[in-house]
Amino acid sequence: MSNIVIIGGGLAGLAAAYRLSDEHHVTVVEKDDALGGMAQSYHIDDHTDDYYIEKYYHHFFSSDTELMGLIDELGLTGRLQWVRGTTGYYWSGRAYPMNKPLEILKFPPMSLLDIFRLGLLVLRTKLVRDVRSYDDITAGEWILKIAGSGGYNNFFQPLLNSKFGSNADRVSAAWLVGRVKIRSNRGAEGERLGYMRGGFQHLIAALADSIRERGGRIITGDGVKEILMEGGRVSGVKLEEGTLSCDTVISTVPPLTLASLAEPGIPGFDPGAIHYQGTCCALLGMSKPLMTDGTYWLNIKADVPFGALIEHTNFMPASDYAGEHLLYIASYFQDHDDPLYTLGQEEVIEMFLDGLEKLYPDFDRSAVLWWELGRDALTAPVYETGYAGHILPYRTNIDGLYLAGMFSEANYPERSMNGSVRAGYEAADAVVRNS
Ligand SMILES: Cc1cc2nc3c(=O)[nH]c(=O)nc-3n(C[C@H](O)[C@H](O)[C@H](O)COP(=O)(O)OP(=O)(O)OC[C@H]3O[C@@H](n4cnc5c(N)ncnc54)[C@H](O)[C@@H]3O)c2cc1C
């Protein structure tokens, strides 16, 4: 029986703990007060006890088999909902729906030839068996080759810019092919997306309960400061308060964070090889909807400090949220000196509300009942060309040190809840194989 500490109580850490806690002594250490990591939720406590909403917008796809299997094992399948997630594109002063082929044909900046070539690109991605073979070519180069400059300039480039900012030109075609493959799996009426009624908080809470029932321990509000080694192998972790002895550590934190915990370093591990980007995402609770045409996800090409609007209550009913309408204002940043990261919360919200007014002159600020601002610097790897060569292994060169997270094979070429659950399972299997 191994004595295992898992660093991080996001989905990767909880999935690994869920797999291991039956047979081993497992302790999950999470620095935040709440579990869930990137899939964590706000508790809006002025209302009902059960009003949870994710800090960052979340849904999943029918190909997310590990996540759905876990939801099933935890007896939560009754909460699963498959809903048509309507999308739109804001261009030149108005929002265009982009769900049905006819709507796409009517998107003004694209000519018929552009749309034909866009269709060709989608078909090409469906035939790709190994996305890794697209790792060394940039998304931009590949789009230009297959879809031409019309499709690139008027469709993909604004999306790439809003998702990756100054790193957009470096993102690989593998990332794009992976995304288009998943997203193009839609019928004539649009794409169905998965969600857990009441929020993914139910999944996180059920996982934590199940880990505890199996004898696992979960510590929150106290981060790991150092991974302790003795004779070249893991011997424990130092927390803010005290030390835990163990023979095995599974780290789920980003590589740069791991490097700061494992001084003087891990042989063969370059913590800077994978670049991460940050997210700045506001959530507004409103007395009325913003996108009255029912759009769930709106991509934006306009001079505003955000790249997408996601109206959650055009996806799930507002009645699940005390009748309030929930709008995410989403934006990514590449550098830690970006104003989205450095400005005060009120200033960012003010910038975002100004942007909303620019897009929707009828937007009524008094409809905003409350807001939250989520900001994290390390929220997603940037899938640059050559990324596949930097994927981190589940087992490291240090005895007893294992890794699982957004940087793992399971999360290539895009990170997801499913990928992190699978990474957690894979790391757990590697521990079992080697113990
Ligand atoms: C804006 C946004 C939107 C997203 N939308 C979707 C979506 O629609 N669908 C989807 O499938 N996925 C989505 N994702 C991705 C998904 O949320 C993540 O891939 C997944 O939750 C990552 O889980 P993880 O456990 O690997 O990492 P994390 O969730 O980052 O967990 C790592 C944990 O480690 C903790 N930690 C860090 N340092 C320490 C320390 N020193 N000691 C202890 N604990 C520490 C952190 O607090 C964190 O809880 C989205 C992510 C973001 C940011």
C-alpha cells in the first residue's frame, strides 16, 4: 500500500485520488479553499443553497467518454443534459447566427468560394487520423493553404487572435484540426453540447465525497510549498502548516509551479518548454438577457477588450439560477503585465461594460445585479508548433514523482475536463504499475 499525496484538487487530482483511494493512503492537497481548479464554481449565496455557477464557462462533447463514465459511476447521469448550443459571430456592427448551413452562407464577409473552401477544410479535418502529424505547421499556414485568405481573414484569424492574442501566429494546425474535428460534429440544426444541470459543482462534490468514503483525505486552503526528497526519491511534502510524509506524489500543477516546488529540478524536465496563457473572465448576474435572439456563444470581431460573450442562460434555463440571466465575458491574456491581469477588478469590469455598450447600444447597466471576475495566469497551455515534443510523461525520472494535468498526453491537442480526468486515471495506473 503506497502513501500518496496528490498536489491539486482540480479534476486531474480528484480523478487520480478517486482511482487510488480504495487501495492506498491518499491525501489530496488543494491550495484554494474550494476544490475544482479551473472547473471550480462560485456559490451565489444570497439566493438558494443550491445556486452554483462555474467561474469559467463549461460544457462538454459527446466524445468525452471518460468524463461521462465518471459522471455515470457517481450516479449523476440524471443531471446530464444535451442541449443545442447556438453560436453567432459579431461582425461589423451586428451579430450573425452561425448554426445552420444557410446561416453560414449568409455571413456577409465570406464569398461563396470562401464558404466552399471552409467546408473543404472541415471535411479535411474529419479525415485526419493522427492530429500529431499537424504539430509542426502553424494553424495560419494550414488555413491559408486549404481555405484561402477569405476564410482566414474573415473567419479564423479573429478567432485565433481572441483565443491566443500575440501567440496566435505560433499555434499549430494540430490544435486547430483537433478543435474543428470536435466542433464540426453537428447536425443540420447545430451542435449539441453536454452540461450537468445545476453545474459541475455536483461532479466535484460527488468526487470528493466518494474519495472520503474510500478512506482518502482532502486538505483545502493549504498549498504544497516543497516536494521533499531523500536519497533521490520522494519522501514527503511541506505545506504552509506542517509536513506530510509519503512515498509517492502526483503533481497536477502547471510545470512552472512544479519547478518551484521541486528544487533543484527534475532531470530531463524543462519547466519553461510549455507556455501557458491566462484567462480574465467576468460573470454578470442580470435581471434580463443580453442576447435576446437566444445565442449561447458569440465570437466577436470588434474593437472591444474581450473575444467572446457566452450567455449561459441561453443554454440552461434562468429558472435554475433564481431567475437571473448569466453572461460570461471572456478574454485571454499572454503576459503577466497585460492590463486584464494588472488592473483592479472594478476597472476591468468597467472596461467590459463599456465594450458591451459599444456592441449593444441598448445594453442597460442597471440590469447587472452582481458580478464576479475570475482571473488566473496559468489556465491553458498554448499549443504552439512543436508542442507534442514537450508533453510531460505520467512518470518522471524521480522515483515516486508522477504528473497529470493540462500538460499531459490526454490533454493534447486541447485541454478539457475529459482530458484531465483521463490524465488523472493514467497517472493513477502508472502509480499502481510501479508500486
Ligand atoms: C476559461 C476556461 C473555459 C473552459 N471551458 C471548458 C469547457 O467548456 N469544457 C471543458 O471540457 N474544459 C474546459 N476548460 C478546461 C478545464 O476546466 C480544465 O482542462 C480542467 O478543469 C483542468 O483540470 P486540472 O486538474 O488538470 O487542472 P486545474 O483545474 O488547474 O487543477 C490544478 C489545481 O492545483 C491547485 N494548486 C496549484 N498550486 C498548488 C499548490 N502549490 N498546492 C496545492 N494545490 C495547488 C490549483 O488551485 C488547482 O485547483 C476550461 C478552462 C478555462 C480556463
